[in-house]
Amino acid sequence: MVSVPATLVEPAPAPERLPRHVAIIMDGNGRWARARGLPRVEGHRRGVEVVRRAVRYAGTRGIEVLTLFSFSSENWSRPEAEIQDLLNLLRFFIRRDLAELKQNGVRVRVIGERASLPEDIRELIALAEAETAENSALQLQVAFNYGARDEIVRAARRIAERVAAGEMRPQDISQDVFKAHLDTGGMPDPDLVIRTSGEKRISNFLLWQAAYAEFVFLPVLWPDFGDPDFEAALREFAGRERRFGGVVGE
């Protein structure tokens, strides 16, 4: 795991060297706002604008799946006003961008625990997923009210319920079966995980799925993340050898 400067100094990597699935921990909204003497919500609002650009750029680079970590299950401990701001921004994003996402062939999928979300947000999520279900240009996964440990527990619970109901036997449980019961079931694992803001930790994000992902940590705060930063991460990924536990050349 290394940090890389967000500068464009080399040609873009060839398509065959690009990741199929990019996951991004969008970090630094609060620090961006604080450095400018602004309320934290302004950082989050700027961050939503960057989400739009990142989705468009991923589409132009031929990325198949883009997963964005927008609200963790631990974020409920934040001040109530900030939580409401984040919920309102999700409402705003879906209502404003759904038509464009649909038109551009983007399929929307929201991962995370939904039962505790407000009813209108659950309805908006269901609408976005239904309206874009037939799209295939880019799969956009938004991790909202998401925590990887919680996801793993929920997957284990679903499997246990199936065993108890006689739908499967304990010996039928394999890695593939477990993977299918995760929120990301049916999606390829991330090849590349990007984290902005300079922090170097995974923060309970895609713990199972990122077992063999490459990590790139960028010093830029999320509201300042642009196409050159995205391209720098893709270029860093393209230059790495992925061995998946093996040895190069064997």
C-alpha cells in the first residue's frame, strides 16, 4: 500500500490494464470545509458534485463497476444535524440525477442495511434501482448505511436461516455461496480501492470483497478530487503486478 501524487505525467494505461471494479472511500469533506471556514455540510455538498464527475469519468474509462462509500453504519454517531444533511443529500442526488444516470446507461445499486432508514429514502432507493435495472454501461454501487462487519453478519444470518429451513446443508456452504449472500452478490470483487484525504485505513469497507484488491491512497480531499486524480490512481494500478498469492512467472 502506497500513496501516490495526483499528477499526470504518463500516457493513460491501456484498457486491458484497467480495473473492472473500482471502489472509493470518499474521505475529507469535513476537513475541506473546515479549512475554508465553512460548515461541514458545505463539504458534503461539494462532495456530491464530485460524485457526479467521478461517475462520468468512470464511464469514459470503461470501468464496469464503481462503488462509492458515502455513509457508514458508524456515521449515526455524528451530530443529528449532520446526519440529516447527509440523508437530504442522498434524497437530492437521487431526485436530481436519476434521469441522467438512466439515460447514460448507469445501473444504480445501493448496498447496506436499509431497515433503519427513513421510509421515503427506502422508496427512493427502490425507485432508482428499478428505473435503472436494465442498464449495463456502468454499475454504480452506493454504500449507504453500510459497514462490512455488519454485512458479513447479515450474510451469515441469511445462510443460517436457509439451513434452519432445510433449504441447504451446512456442508453446502462455500466461499462462493457466502459471497452470493453478501450485499454485493453477483458483482465482481473490487480490483482497486482508492481512499482520498491521505488516510491509510480501510474503515470497515468491503472487508470480504477487497481481500486481493490493490490500494491507492491519495492526499487530495474528496471535494478536490478530479479526473487527473482518478487517472493517477488508474495508472498506479496498471503498473502493479497482481499475484493473488502466487509467484510472478509461475
